[in-house]
Amino acid sequence: MQRELQWFKEIQSIVPEWCKKSRNKDGETPSDVFTKSHKELAKQGEEWMKDTASSSSVVGSLIITIMFAALFTVPGGNNQETGFPILLGKKLFMVFLISDAISLFAASISVFMFLGILTSRYAEEDFLAYLPKQLILGLSTLFISIATMMVTFSSALLIILQGRWSVILPIILIAAPPVTLAMRMQAPVLVDIFISTYRPGILVKTKKLWP
């Protein structure tokens, strides 16, 4: 639907003004004909966007829940007198906190973007830029949250197991493939939408085609 709209806008930009307002024998303008002929495509696009946003928002919500809980169950526990984490001065613990916070914030942004898609009015013009940009930002922040979640997980293991690599490495290697697979499944979609949204115009106008 986005590609069709891009073609239509490009053609509109090079035709005379009178062509844009002219009507056919049924009294329809070019815009009316475009809307009528792409009604089914717009419906399919809406369904695909909603399905993608729904499944991705579930993942984002799970990450938010996990990362929020991790902030209150930090490795090493808290000092009973001050309430501060016991390992607060450790560099690895700071890596844990920072990656947890980034994952939480990125997942929150991602869920808000997907909610914006789910509640969109799905007007024809929305498919041109608004919805693709929402999806790009939502998927990008979701990937960031997944990546930083793995950093949080790995740093927590290093803190708890204190350098016991014979145990740490197998666990990380087992946990990494599902996350990598999830990112590989969505990455092509993100790349395609990004290229389609931000590439130069479809028609390269090197000269004026109409008087």
C-alpha cells in the first residue's frame, strides 16, 4: 500500500493541475479511483499492521515486566540498614543496572509505538509515512530492549557465579539462539520498511515533463 501511494504521489507531482481535478465518465477524480481500486489492499495492510503490532507489543510487555522486576531483585541483595544494593560500587553491577534501565525504557517506547499503530484510524495517507515510521521505531526499540536484556542477563550471571565460566558460557549460549532467532525473523521486515520509507523518490525527475 505504501509503494502504491508513493507511485500515486510521484505521478501527481509531475502532471498538470487540471489532471488532478479532472473526472471520468463516472464523475470520479484520480484520487477517488485510487481509493476505490486500493480498498482491499488497504484492508490487508491494516490487518498485517495490527497483527504485527499485537504480537510485538506482547513481547515488549513481557520485557517490561521482567526488567522492572529485575530492578527490585538485584544480584547480591540490598543492605538491610541503608536499603542500597550491596554491590553498588562494582563496575559489573553498574553494567547490570544501566542495561536493565535501557531495556525497560526501550521496551516501554516500543509498546507505546505499537499501541499507536493499533489505535490508528488507518486513513489512506497514514500508510505513506505515519504507520511505517511508527513500526520502524517500534521494532527498532524492541530490538534494543532485547539486546540489552541479554546484556542484563549475562552481567547478572557473571555477578552471581563470580567468573565460573564453565557454567556461565553454556547458559549464555543456550539463551542466545532464541533471542537471535526472534531478531532475525523481524529484521528483514524492519530493513524493507526503512528502505521503502526513507529512500529517494521513485521517479527521478531530471527534466520537466509537462509544460
